[in-house]
Amino acid sequence: MRLAYKIWLDNNGKVFGDGPYDLLLRVEQTGSLSKAAAEIGMSYNKAWRLIRSMEDRLGFPLLKCKAGGSSGGGSEVTSQALRLMQQYRALREEVENTLEMLYTKHFNNKENNG
């Protein structure tokens, strides 16, 4: 048996969680929303709608986008998005550690295992 859980930030609807974090992390690594979406098996249009929805709920831009052309387009994660990603990663790590400790306390001792 193992502990399973999901966490996300909510602001009149789900606004940020593991999926959006992964997408933005991949944009940061690839410099492209299109490439990031492809890496996780998401269409570009769905990724774009997700970004716009999050920006509307958060009240700040997550990406700076350059249109394509001969030099190619690209996307850059904004400083506000990077801060959100850092905060979310730190929160998630602390939640994971705390929940694992509580799970061990309540389920991994001889009294509870019968």
C-alpha cells in the first residue's frame, strides 16, 4: 500500500498544479510552447488555451512569445511564472515530505499492520 494524492492551486477554478508546472518547465528548457506540448503529448492549441486560462486566473503573464518567421518563433517563461514555479516546487516538496511522515506514522508501524 502507498499514499497517493494530488495538490493544486485554486483561484475560482484550478489554476496551477503538476501538469502546468511540467509544461512551463519544458517551455523553459526548450524555448518553445509547441515543443513543450509535444513532449507531453498535448496539442499546441490545448497548451495555448491552458496558458491563457491560467494567466486569466492568476492575473499575470506566464509566457513571452515571439512570432515565427525566418528566424523561428519561441516562448520564454516570464519572471513571475518562474517565481510561481519555484514556490510551487517548494510547496510540493514540503507537502510530500509531510504527508510521507504522516503516512509512516499512521500506517507503517506494527500496531496498524496487524
